[in-house]
Amino acid sequence: MAMAMLKYLARTVRLLSAHVDDMAFRPAEWRVAQYLLSAASGQDQVSCTQEEIASSISVSRVTVSRILNQFSRRGLVALGYRAFLFWTAGLWKRSAHPKAGAAHF
């Protein structure tokens, strides 16, 4: 029982450490892309506000707006009315992950 608990706690610490590393050392563009990919869960669209994205990835709403507009100009996302976001998952995944683990925006 104690060994199972230690394994669980070690796994939790590793996951949290990876999350902190992502938030501290990854650029905001990468974090927005990762948020959208995880929120989509294989769907072709995501419906959320810029404020929700910003609070989830620890950046300002203005930063999220700037990044989404950049993505839109590049044809990666289509921004809908009232901050709803619609995008094509296949195009996004190719753009966000051109090489294994790399993100180029």
C-alpha cells in the first residue's frame, strides 16, 4: 500500500513539474496551440473565450488575442463571433507539430 502511494505521488510530482516547465519556459504561442489542441480532443472546433484561454495558460487576454490574430492571418484558425473559435484540426496539427515535438509559428 505504501509503495503504491509513493509511486502515485512520484507520478504526480513529475506531471506537475512538466506543467511548470511548460508554463515557465515555453513561448505563449506554443501554450495557446497546446491549449487548443487539448481542448479540441480530436474535434474540428473549439468553443471558448479568449479570457478562458488566458487564465488557463497564465498570459493576458491581450496576448491571447494577438496570438489568435496571428494564427488567423496564417490560415491556422478562423475566429468566430463572440470569441468562439473554429478551426480545422488537421491543418492545425501539421502547423503546430511539423517535426516531432517542435512547434514553429
